[in-house]
Amino acid sequence: MRPDRRVFFQEASALISGALVSATGAASAGDTQGEVPADGLLPALYFSWMAEGAASLRAHLKENGGLSLPEIESINGWWNFPYSILAPAVLYTKNHPRNVHFGDPQMLALALQIGDLLAMGDEHGQFEQHIDSYRDTYMWLEAYRILKSKLQVGRAQRWHESLQRNVALRVEDVAANKDAPAYTECFLSTSPNHYAWWAATVLVGGLTLGNRAWSDLGTEVLRRFVSTEQNPDGYWGEHNPDGPSIGYNYLTTLAVGVYWEHSHDPAALLALRRAADFHASYTYPDGHPVEIMNDRNRYWPVSPWGTFAFSHFASGRGYAEFLARHIPFDPLDMDTLGLIAQNALYYHEGPIEKCAPELPQYSAQLRSAAGIRKCGPWVVAFSGIIDTPLPMTQWFLDRQVNLSLFHERAGLIISGANSKHQPELATFSETIGGTIYFTPLGSRLKMGPSSDRLSLAHHSFSCSIVAPAISDHDAQIQFLITGRGPAPDEACMVLQLCLKPGEELVTGTGHRIKLAMDRVELPPETLGGSVGHRNWVLVTNAGATLTWPVFPYNPYRNRRETTPDKAIAALTFPLSLKQEAGRFLRTGEQNIRIDVSVTQ
């Protein structure tokens, strides 16, 4: 990174943080009313990022002149190269005091050079073969829309023909799915996030290329997304409308944001309000989405996807700035550069409020037995979402994990990430007659000021996970087990611990183990009721076994991970369930407690 960008970011962040503190004071739970003036971190940071990206583009294209589109995209970090056209196009056309490249002929020349490369790639059959090429089409289409008046007739006609050909590839798919019973993966030929963006591409394509039938089709589909398909909690379920896929929900929100920009449909604005509140509530203080809610991804980075869609609201602008402050300083890849440009193109400035992850405390609860509470530096999240397992598809994870625990100074300590075909990573599992069951049959979440309680029903037992009020340094969680009917062959509880390879694990008996790829199996007598790692310690009253490394399932590879940075440790507690004559319910049969503390 060049020093000027780091200095800009640090100075701007300090100004914004100071303004927020002075405006809001010490916020309490639910207090998001303080506002600051509209001279915030955004969109200035977007322009800074785009300028740096454009400079890199110019240098690389000068160095690699004459390369074809596939050859350009083979360069490390240059996959999704077509996204990049939107950055110089926005820099050239966006009249804003913080955009020093407005009207810069070098930006226009760069955008034209990229567009001509894309047109050539399309004419050689290289463009539409790209994975998710409709997103490339969308970015090029937006650049064409804002640059059209600056294009010479021959170039304009060439780009128009290529764009028309590529938008047309999506029209049939959008029309074929339009009347599906529900816009979920079960009924569509694709996932909802793809379908929403297809529709947005067709809408913008119709408006830009002069095809009324296309714009009407995109409008009809996106109107349904905002009026009937959104869950009242603010998300669009991918497989089940009653369970979120947080990472991909950013993409659907992006498409709805584009729809509002070109329709000003009041229903779209209400949908964006709900989406902004949902995403802010289910984001950790480090900017990452809360993983336990997700049925598609175990991991999702800090998102640049469609954050302009949150900028209609003061707290949404606060959330967009919060995300921007947590995007890594690494050089921007091409798709991120395009997404930043889209955010700058459509960003709405105005007053700013603190978003949920910045508050000292807050809580939120979904209708589907899932929720979150932030208390000081701690965040605890629960999920009792029940969904049908999908063994025939690689893309959806089993909703098999019920608890996650995060601390601002330690990061994620207990991961709530789901997996697939891995009962050994489920929070609870039971073996009955040789069959392993590892997803709950029923659930109930009750959240209150003194404690939160998620109750889960399984065949041979139920468990209430109880999290009392948390102090700044310590969190206590209890697992209250009630036996039900005949005892299973075997049952256990597992917590996924986030350990870092290359660092030490310290047991309660004083053993110190430097974590690597070597298999580690620590029985209860070695573990000694305690696990210490980095700046946190977990102590338990029950005998447990720790296994490292355990490699979770990766849906994009359709197999398990192989690298230590993706591994977790499984802390396994056997459940001692014993059938008693005349007692179907055995309340209080087992009480497992964990205490987690974090040092300064």
C-alpha cells in the first residue's frame, strides 16, 4: 500500500470516530439516535481506493499491452477483470468535491481501453464463457450507461452490440423463473442471489439499450423480490425463506438497491431498510458476518458488496462506513474494485448514526429461533434454525451448530460455522441403532435482560443453552441436559474452538503444544478441564477431549479443507444419558458449564 492511502484512511477514520463519539456520547442498548454531519469517510475513501486501482490498471495494461482477455485474467489478482471498467468510468463522470479525477481524460482513456478489450473478447467468444459473466456484463453496462455520451459512434455501436448480446443471454432465464412459486433455490433454476442480479442486469440493460420489454421484465421480478419474497427479518433465504445465508444476502440486497435507484419503488426502500438493520445486527465488531446464521458459507470476508444500498438511512451509512473501515489494506482485486466503484456511483450522503456492532450493547432476535447479543466486548449468537438437510447438493451446509462466541480482543473463540456430512462438528449428535442424528427436531429461543436461553430437542434428550449476563472479561455458558426416553447408543456435545496454527495451546495440567499439522488428541486427564490459547482461557466442569486439526467441509471444493489456517479444534463432551424405569423425562440429568475469560 502506498503511504498516502494509509494516512488518508487513518486520518479520516479518526475524524469520523471523533465525530461519532461527540454526537452520540455513551450509547446504551438500542440507542442509535445520535447523528453527525454528512462529511463522512464515504464516499471519499471509495474515490481513494478507485484512484489507486486505476493507477495499477494503467501500469499493468501498459506493461502487458496486446494481451487477450483470458491472458489478462490469468494474472494473479486480475480474475474478473471486466469489473474494473467501472472504476475509471465513475472517476471520470462523478462530480464530487473529493473526486480529484472528475473529468480526467486519463480516466476516460483507461475506461475506453478496457471496454475495447471486453468488446474484442466478446467478439472472439471469450466473454460469455466466464463464470458468472452476467456480473461482468452488469459492470460494463453501467460503465457504458454513464459514458455513452462520450463515445464515438463506432465504439458506441460496438459496445452496444456486445452488451445487447450478453444481456440477451439472461433474458430467457429471467423470464423462465419469473412465475416460480417462491424465489428460493428449491423452485428456481439458480440461487436467489443470482436470480436477483440477473433481473437487475436485465432491468439496467433494458433502460440503457432501449429495450422496454427487458426493463419491464426486470422490474416485475425485482418488484416481487421486495414485495413478497423478503423475510420480515430483512433477508432473502437461499434454500429456505425462514433461514438466512448472510454472505449471499449482500448480493441480493445489491440487486434490490439497483432496482430502487432506477424505479424509486417505495416497497424497495422498505426492503432495504429491513436489510440494513438485519445485516448490521448480524455483523461482528471486526466487520465479519456472523457465521452461525449461514447455510452456504463457513467463512465470508468483510463485505464490499452493495453497501451503497444501506446509504439511504443514517444508521445504514454508519454501517457502510463501519464495513469500509474493516476492509483489509491488501491491494484490491478486480471484482472488489468494481464493487467499490458501484458503491461510489450510487452512494447517498447524509447524516450518520452508529450501527449495531459499534454500540456497547444490543440484542436482536429472528423469528426462526436465532438471535444475537452484544454485551461490552462480547458477542454471543444462537441458532436453533431447523432446515431440511440437502445431501444431493454440495452448496448447502447442514444447520447443525447452535452457539458461537466472539470477543473484540480475541476474535471468534467458539465458531458457530456449519458443515456438511460432518456430525463430528455438530453441537449435538446421538447414535441410535447405528444411525447418527445431528440436527435438532425442535427449538425455542427466549432472550431477556438477565439471560438468554436456546432450547433444542433431539430424539433422546433436550438441551437448554443458557448464557447469563456477561462481564467485560468473563463469559459463562451452561448446557442443561434433560434425558428423554430410551438412552442412545452414544451422544456427545462438540464446541468448535478457533485455534491458530503456529501458536501454543496450554492445558490445565500445564502441557504446552505448538499447533501445526500434526494430529493432537488430548484426553480429559491431559486437558485437565482447561484450554488456553493466545489471550483466552476456557475452563469447564466436565471431562472433554480435544482434537486438532479437524478440517471442515468446503462447498466450493465439494470436499474438506486441507490447510491449517482453515482447521478448527473439536472440544468433545460425552453425554451421560441413562434410561430409568418410570422416568421418560430426566430433568437435570447433566449440567455442562464453560467459563471463558480474555486477558487485556
